[in-house]
Amino acid sequence: MKTIIEPFRIRSVEPLRHTTPAQREQFLQTAGYNLFELRASDILIDLLTDSGTSAMSTYQWSAMMRGDESYAGSESFFRLKKVVDELTGFGHMIPTHQGRAAERILFTLMCRPGHIVPNNTHFDTTRANIEFSGARAVDLPLPEAADTQARLPFKGNMDVAALEKLIETEGADKIPLIMLTVTNNSGGGQPVSMANIRAVHTVARRHKIPFYLDACRFAENAWFIQQEEPGFERLTPKQIAQAMFSHADGCTFSAKKDAFANIGGMLGTNDDEVAQKQRDLLILTEGFPTYGGLAGRDLEAIAVGLEEVLDHDYLEYRIASTRYLGRNIADHGVPIVEPPGGHAIYIDAGRMLPHIPKHEFPGQSLAVELYRHAGVRSVEIGSVMFGEHARHELLRLAIPRRVYTQSHIDYLVEAILEVNARKESLRGLRITYEPPHLRHFTAKFEPL
Ligand code: F0G
């Protein structure tokens, strides 16, 4: 059979509420044309993020019922530790309430003012936590990745030559760790090849610099390696994920992505001394090291999710579904970041709406129109979010895991193509209020 189906059936449903165009216009006005300010119940299809929005399985829900809520030494912690040890091989697993808590602990311990942390592309919380420690976050994407239209198989890779140059010019003692984000979220959800992971590992080893993975979407990355990197076609996604982790000295992880959990994260490391310090810091703000700010039931959901996410049928469906959305809009004239990534499709709004200049926010204009037209929420990743540092004007359509069906995706394709057919009528926006930091969350706009 060539049809790839959702490898699950639906046991429990959450009704979606249709709204009228007139209602949506009203909601937009009240929200100041900022989709973060909408009420979730006024949204039909929510593609704001794939983080914490997964549907859990019956196995996860039943595992939650046996959550051990002991303050110390919880059985749930040991069940999770067993799964993580087998997957990552790291000697230490430290649970945290989400990914950024793991980042804060890691960078607080390793970074000082004057330090530099290279990454293929830092996610915004990663960058913010590094900068909060006084260090500098440097992105080293492939030069080819600057062209959204280039179709390269592993466009999320790090530019290893640029990494070597950075170490040579700045000195290895200024670089407390090297990170690699798999998949490369801010770079378009593009995967990183095993060859690139190995190459970064080799450089890190040579200079005795610790190498950490930001492993939020490790399973989606493993799938791309199996499908597209020669030599890996016979390995299972789990074996590939194990090989990915085997090259790193540690990782940060948000269980809100590839663990199908609604909350949670963790920190992994091979270094006994670092792990001890991480635990000391953890107790200060997150909690005792066998729960790290999570309920025992959350640890159970993560343990089961980490095994389910590596299922062949799930990953095949997941990546096919994202690709289907990407190809069906891109092949009908909507420019996207090529090729389609794992968890999201990024529309190149700057290219789609050349009549709207950067300072009138083409990505935000498209986000607003897609909601107005079809009740779909997406997120601008461009000048609203990054100001003058924005490299592209993108609109991210992030797909929650196991949540939407094929007909929802068909509805999205139709909605996007209808907006594209009258794209010349879209107008830009003007900011009427902005806070001092992270303005995209609370800024208010006015249509021009
Ligand atoms: N690293 C990456 C690559 C991420 O995508 C995220 C979160 C984090 C770290 C932080 O994890 O949210 O658990 O604290 N990304 C979400 C997104 C928010 O929408 O892309 P967290």
C-alpha cells in the first residue's frame, strides 16, 4: 500500500469550535493583531507550536496512574532513568520542568562573561540563557542555508570549517561547550547528518571542549538520517538515535517535543563532577534530583513517550504529514523554507509578499490573514520576533504530534492557497505598543 495513514485511532476527542469571519475580525481587534493574545478556544487549528501540544497515548495515560509521587527516590524516576540510560548512554540524567530549565542550569555552571558558545543555530531560549550568563551565543549554520529555496538533504548542519576558525581565532579556553541543535528548529526544522555530528565531535575532542546536543527533536532527526544518509538505511531509528547521543558528552532536552509529554525536560551528562554541581543547582530552583520540578506521573509519561516516538510507523507518518503540507503549498506557488523540515513548515513571507517591506512585517500580516480567513494560528519568525537581526521574514506552521488528521492538513493547504491567490491585497502592520524584551509575545499592532 502506498497510502501512509495515522498509525493510531482516536479514543478521546476534543471538539473544535468554528467561528465566523466577523467574530474573528473582532477577536483580532481585541488581541491587537497579536495571535499570542487570542483565546485558544477561538482558534480552529492551532499551529503556534509543537511544544507541549502532543496527544498522549493510552499507554502514557495508564503509566501516569502509577506515578510514584515520593519526594525522594521515586520509582517513576528510576523507570525514566532506565529508558534514558539505554537511549543516550549518558551516566547522569537530571529531570527538569522543561528544556529551558536544563539550559539555565547548564549555562550557569559552564559559562562566564567573555565565553562564546557556538551552535548550528541557537533556539531563542538557548541564546537568551547563554546571554544571561554573560557569554555570547554564536550561530554557525551552513552558508547554503541562507537561501530558503536551496534543497539540501541536511540543511540543519553546522558549518564545521567556521567552527574550527572560531576556535582558532578565539582560543579553545574561551569556548566552554559546543552545541548542536537536532533538528535545527530556528534554521527551518532541518535535520543534522550523522557525518556532521561526528565531525563536530572530532573537533570538540581535539580541542578538549565538551560537546552537547540540544536534543528536543532527536527522533525526527534520526528518521531523516535513516531515510537520507547513506549507510543508515538498515538501522532502526532507535539505533540511530543511540549513535547520535554516543558522540556527545551531554544533552539538554525538552520532553514537550519528542517525548509526547505536555511538560518536562532533562539534562544529560557523562561528567561526574559537572553532574554533581548540576544537581546542587537543581535543588535550589527545580527540586530534588529524582523529580526535578515534575510530578512522578510526568516522569512516567516521558518514559513511555521516549519509546513510542522511535516507532517506525509513527515517524514515517509524522514526516510524511509535514512533507505533504509543505509540498502541497510549495508546489502551488507558496515559497517555503526548502526542503520541508520535521516538525514545521516555514513559509517565506518576505518572498511571498514582496510588496510588504520588512518594517511592515510581512510574516505577521500573513499570520493575521490566515487566522482571519480560516481560524488557523501560526507564528511569525522574522522582524517582529528578532527586530533588525531577522535573517528572513518567516511564518512557522508547527505541527503538534498525533493531534491533527489528514483532513485537517488538507484544510490547511486549501486555506493557505486561498490566501495566496489574493496575496496582493494583504497589507502590512504598524506596532502601536512594544515591551522592552521579547516583544513578539505582547506587542500590539494596527493594520495599515
Ligand atoms: N531548544 C529548542 C531547539 C526548542 O525548540 C525549544 C523550545 C527549547 C530548546 C526550549 O524548550 O520550551 O521546554 O523550555 N521550543 C518551542 C518552540 C517553545 O515553539 O519551538 P522548552
